[in-house]
Amino acid sequence: MTRRRGLWSRFATRVARWWVRLRTPEPQTRRLGRLGEQAAAEYLRALGYRVVGRNVHVPMGEADLVCESPEGVMVVVEVKTRLRGRSERSDSIAPEAAITARKARKLRAIARHLARANGWTGVRIDSVGVEVPVQGPPVVRHTPGIAALGR
């Protein structure tokens, strides 16, 4: 016979899990991702983009950055960050190569949703690759229009 857990027990379990997550240090990959998003936002601002939102959540997923280009087109930006100088294999692959066909479909769905919800007429999907060397400043590459929206 299986016993159902009561409401109080389920609540206590959730609070305990939340408390553990709150008290554990942030993983290195998450710190690296935040560093890459910050570098990408600064780079795009220097190019004349206006950052409208960061880590924008919609039902289809999350957009790392949402910007307005100097031409007035809204841009959904996917940021990929890699640490360099650790192994020859990882140094040979560009961060942008991690954007698969599945991820491109997801980005298109996110962009369509944001366009419909906000009444935007022009939307574009860009990628920004950030390479963080062990020493020195990050190297940032911006690639506009990586995925066509289509209908």
C-alpha cells in the first residue's frame, strides 16, 4: 500500500530543496554564462544596440538578450560562451557552433511569440559568441540574422 504524502510534507520538501539551492555556490558554468551575457550586452551597446531585456522567459523558452538595433529592428540574441586555454579540442570549436537546428527552431518560436505579444513588425535572430581566455579580456563575435523566421 502506497501512502500519499500530506500537504505539509510536500511543502517542507520544497522549502528544503529551495534552501539547499540558495545556500550552494553558483556553478562555474552559470558564472561563465553570466559573464558572457554581460560582455555581449556591452559589445552590442557599443555597436549602437539598445538592450531591452535580459533572460526573457516565454512559454517556449528563454531569450538571452532582447535588443533594438540601430535600424529599429527588434533582435533576439543567443549568447554562447566558452572558456579558452584549457584543452586543444575545446579551443578549436567556435561557441556559435553549439546553436543546433533544434535550438534555431526554438529561437524562431521565441522570436515569433515576442513579436506577436509586443506588436513588433521586424524581428531578427542574432548570435554572439564569447570566448573567455584564461588571461585577458573576452573575445566577442556578433553574427546577425542566423535564423530566418518564416511563417
